[in-house]
Amino acid sequence: MPRNTTRRYVTDYEIAIWATKGIGWTFNKPCSKPYLRPSFEYPVVPKSKDKIHPTQKSLYLLDEIIKIHTNPGDCIFDPFCGSGTTGVAAVRNNRFFVGCEIDKNYYKKSFERIRNEYYNLINSSNDFVTRSPLYYLGDKYKLWRELSTLFPKNINNFYDVFGGGGTMISNVEAKNYFYNDKDSNLVKILQFMNSNPLSEILLSLYWRL
């Protein structure tokens, strides 16, 4: 609860709208609860190095809401990204995330926060497999865990002469990588993706839509 003041009332709740389209909405009621009331009680985010936005929401609050109203693999859109808490909760729960933020300062901080959460997830999981965003024909994504057992450790140079979408080269640990494919346009796309930050890649795609 917010701290009391001597000259005015304090706001201790916020109103949220739950809207659905059609009849196929998602509502995952926890088995431990006989029913769910439309209220969530969490403390405000205290002032600290982790608080980067004045109206930053509790990560535990967003975590609970995301689990109730979405399924793994769903895409979550936050048009007012702010501190990026929704994005962090989405990453933790295996959801895709798209966010918008008009303030460049908050955008940079939220982007870094979500990216760090994503990297932490990768580093803490032995089963994590990076899949090519191109979903290229012949993708070895489903075979990677089996194929990975055939590779030696401490690889100096890794050559992928039939690189395709790049799933193999994205998951192999080596000092140097060499990629090739007969499709020159595909090679150019992957070179562009490898040499530019994600924000510029997304901006480039936006202007082509």
C-alpha cells in the first residue's frame, strides 16, 4: 500500500479493462483456486535502482495476469511499454512480446531490461535452442538436440556450407564461424541481421510493410 500523506488521499488501486473479441478468449484459472475475483493485490514497486519508471508495475502482477489470459507461444502487445515489465514477464513465461514507447529514454531502458532477461533465460537453460526467424525450408530446429551430441567440444572453426536460415550456426559454440548458401539473397539477409542491432532491423522491416 502507498504511504499515507497529511494533505491528501492516496491512490491505492488502479482500474484495468478486460475486453475480449469473439468467444475464444483465454482464461486459465489456477487449479488451487475455486474461483477468481477481478482484483489483484500487490505492493507498489519501491524506489531503487530497479525502478526506472514512475508508474512501474509489479513483475509478479504481470506474471499472474499473463498466465491467466495467455498461453505459451502467444504474442503480447503493450502499446505503453514504460519500464518493460510486461516484456520481462512475457519472456519468463515463454510468450512473444511487442511493445511501443514514445519516450526514447524509457524505450532504451526497457529494451535493455527485456534483452537482459532474454539473455539470462538462454544462459540458464541447457535445453534452449535458437531458431532461425526466417523459418527456412530444411530448418534443423527439431533435430538440433540430437545433432548437437555429434559435435566435438572446443570448436575453433565451424563451417556451414548449406547454411539455410542459420539455425545450426546460431546454436554451435565456436571461435570462428563461416556461413554459406547458394541463395545469395538469403546470405545478404543474414549478414544484415548479424551486423545490425535489433532495433534497426525492426525499423527496417517497419518501413517495408
